[in-house]
Amino acid sequence: MVPQDAPAGQYGFVRSNDQGEFVFGNAPGKKIRFYGANLCFTANFLDKAVADKLVEYLVRMGYNAIRFHHHDGRLVDPAVSDSVKLNPETLDRFDYLFAQCKKHGLYVTTDLYVNRNFKSPATGCYGLKAQLPIDEHAMESWKDFVRSWMTHRNPYTGLTWGEDPALISLCLVNEDTLSANWSANPKVAALYRSKFTEWKKGREGDDQTLFREFLFELQGNVLDRQIDFVKNELGLKTMITSLNWITDAPLTRLREKLDLVDMHQYFSHPTFPEKAWQMPIGVDQGSSIRRGASLPREMMPTRIFGKPFTVTEFNFCNPNRFRAEGGPLMGAYAALQNWGGLWRFCWSHSDAGIIRNPGQNSFDASNDPMQQLSDRIILALFLRGDLAPSKAKISYPVAPFSKNSPAMSYPGDFANLGLDAQIGSHAAERKLPAGVVCWRPGMKTQEPPRIRLDRKAGTLAVSTPLTETATLPAGDLAVKKLRVKDASKFMTAAAISLDGKPLTESDSILVIHLSNISQSGAGYGSSTLLCAWGNSPELLVERCTATLELECPGTPWRVAALALDGSETGEVPGSLKNGVFRFTADTTAFPGGILAYHLSR
């Protein structure tokens, strides 16, 4: 759908233009967006033959990027409490995977710290994130590991990791927002309180506001030191980011220090009523559409105009029954906002999820047709750019803590503007880039809506010349060229031109029809409490039928039902009458289930 441009890094380091769009250092006029997925834990350390097959598959998926995540704990000796020495065996596998990604046009983003073991000799406490601002041992451990890794020369590329332009960006510390981490360990929390008592002397204000300012100041100092280390001491040219969790408005002032803004958000993230990451799992069975596109809308204000914006973790988590809405929601709104990159979380949490089919879980896409087909919709709307960005750009001014104690969250009426216009935020005293206006209460967008979201009806309609999508709870929904009639239940339909011609003129159209998928044998205590995923890798496809119509001024299409590997399963009858082509989509029309069709002529 989007031609691969290999190898990654051939145009120099990824950079930003003055509009906050990704370009290249040696080709500043060449814009690029990124789409991919996360590899986690042992999925980063594959046998070479498995790595080859994985990269080939990801390229065939249409990805042009990947994120290495939850990797640092296995790059060193996990049995050592503060190891910074790289493990030769896992490092070699990591080097090879990176080189194969680069060779085949997959750009890479990763984190300099996720969950590597660290135990402070000063406090005796584990955990690096909370101790970075208050314990020099934590900072030195972070630096030693980063230096060891980024100066290591990859034998398969001939470059050190730090000098390789196939790296899009580096996150200093994953999800490092101090307001969410400082109290994780009671002993460390006591140190924070003690330091705060000294810090607040002579300062006016209530303790809650002052403590936020105290954490904010500590976080800023840590960022300054880390950025200075990687850019000046190590001389890295890769773009730097951090603070990729929490949407509190004041964090915009800290994110101004970064080369790009990155965020994480999930819909129906699992909860654990009994034991963390163990069954049973609490499941939110709501719909993001009915919540006003909460994912991705809640992230929109954190973008800073003039800097690229990425989302390195998102998912509409399994087994939410409305997760078929995820493709149109993320693809359309990311394109409307002109974001720079999206990474699904995740492809796999393990090598087993790549080598074989261990069954489903809340996140992994490697054995989930719902996520892989949803990605085709995102690839069309966002990566191919079928939906043009909004021309309206509105930014919310964030005042410093010392000025009237700024609110922690963005006004709701401002965030809702993101459904029709590009939005972001900025330090109040900063001059905005050309074409960006400062938000005022009561401000409305002048552009007519190009994404039709009806939260009350639970519908979403997206129309572009090359792609149209319809999401509805049941019944009928007309987009423009695409119409859905008599849908038996909740579903998403998408028509995507594959030959670059407008839908009505196209000779090759991919039609996607998604409702719900579940693993065979899954057990529930209630609709919102999953007790077992099931012990079979077989999937159950929910039966959903609908009449799909496409405007067709010329020759009718042949409709081929597609198996999950893309091969033809059978032919579906269609009819042309009065310039409208129609056929019945039925997820159970052929053995194995049908979630996609190819229209050709």
C-alpha cells in the first residue's frame, strides 16, 4: 500500500521541519510518517532465521518502523542487581535484528531505560525511575548503560548504535513522569518528603501545589542532565524524547526541552482485581466512539506545534467487543492531527509469539487478525495520507507554576476541538509558529467536520477519495461512496483503493469487514471479567452480515472472499443496478471465517 524505501537511514538522520513533520537531514524536503509495532522482552532476541522471517512479514504488513521495548533487562545479566555490562549472546541477536530492520526499510525507535535491574547502594532500594532525581548512583548507572550500548559497534551494520541514522529517536526513560513514580517505594517516598520539606522553606502556597512544583523542578533538572549527556558527551545525533506518559498540562513546559513529543494511551487496558498481571482480568466493554473518541482525543492537547508528535504505545485491547473501531479512529484522527508516527503495542511479548501461536492476550497482534486488519485501515488513512491534515491549528497556553497555579488538565471544550482541528499546547510565554492560533474560551473551528463522529448513535464515518470507512452498532450507515445496510450487529467496514485510483474508478479494492473475534474456550465470570483466555489457539469469528454498497459508474467488480493469509477462498456474487454495486458481507460465508474481500475488474 505504501512503497518501501530501503535501507532505513539512507537519507541521513530523521529530523523535524518547522511544521513539526519528520524529514531527513540529507533530504529536508522529503517528508515521512512512521507506522509499526512494539517488540517486547524475548521478541527482541530471535534466532537469525526467525528474525529474517519476522522482518519480511512486518514489511509485507506495510510497516516502515519498529520499536524495541522491554529489552534492556535482557541486554545485561538479569541476575545482577545493577548490571551495565552487555550480554554478548543477546546483544548479537539484537544487533542482527536491528541490521535486518535497517536493510529492509524499517526505522527503529527504542528506550534507553525501561526495566533494567537497579539497586541503589545508598538506599538499598530497587527501581531507577524514582531514584534518578535524588540518587547520584542511579544517574551514573543510567549513564554507564547508555554509554556501553550506544558506543557498541554493531558488526552487522559497521556503525555504533549511537551513530546509526536508522534510529528515529531515543526515549531517555520510558514512562518516567515523576508524579507517577516518586512514591512507588515507601523508603524512596520518605526521601522525597524530606527533601520537599527543605525545598519549600520560604515559599508561599499550599503543600499540594508546591509539591507538584517541586517534582516538576526535579524532573526538569534530570532531563537537562540526560539531554546534555547524550547530545554533548556522547555526541548522539538521534532525536531525543521522554515523558511519554501522563497528559497533565504543566508537562508541556518540560516537553519543550525535547526534540519530539511522544505519548502512550490505551482503550480498555486490562485491570487486575486480584493480582497484578494475573487472572481474572477486568475488561472495559465500552466504546471509544461513544466517549467522543477518548482514544486518541485525550492525547491531542499534549502535542507541541513545531515538534513531531508520536504515539509509541496504543491499543484497543482484547477482549473489548468494540475494538474493531480502533483502525478508523487512530488512522483518521492521527492523519487529521498530522502526527508523525504510531506504534501499536505490541506485535509480541515473546519469541514464542512469533515462532508459534500460543493464543491471544490483551495486547499482541502477531496472532490477532483484528489488529492486523485494523492496521491496513491505519496504513491507508495515516501512513499513505489518504486523509489530509486539518488546516486549522490551535494551541493551549500553559502558564508556569508560579503564575496562578495552573490547572493540571486541559479544558474539555479545548480538547474536543481536536475532533475537527489540529490542537496542541505551548509554554504561555513562547511565540507560536506561523499559522497556529492561541486558544481562547469559546473558540470554535471554522472548517466543516471531515470525520463524522456521532457519540450518541455510536457511529463513525470517514470519507477520502481513496478510502472510506463506516463503523456502526447495527443497521444502516452511509459514508459517501460506501454504504452499509442491514448490519446485523456492531461492525466496521472499510473500502481501500489499492491502485491509487479513486474508489469509484479503482480496479483493485480491499474491503475489510470486522466485528468481533474471540479465542476458543475463553471463560468469563461476567461480560467485564475474563477468567480464562482458553487453551486452544483457534479463534472464533462472530457472525455478522451486512449489505455493502459502492458507487460504481462503470464495469462491476468481481468479489473474492479472502482467507487470513490473503488467498482467495471463494467468489461472492455481486450486482450492479442504477450505478450502485452491492454484495453481502458475511463473516461466516466460508470455512475459516471471512474478514476481507478483494474487488477487482
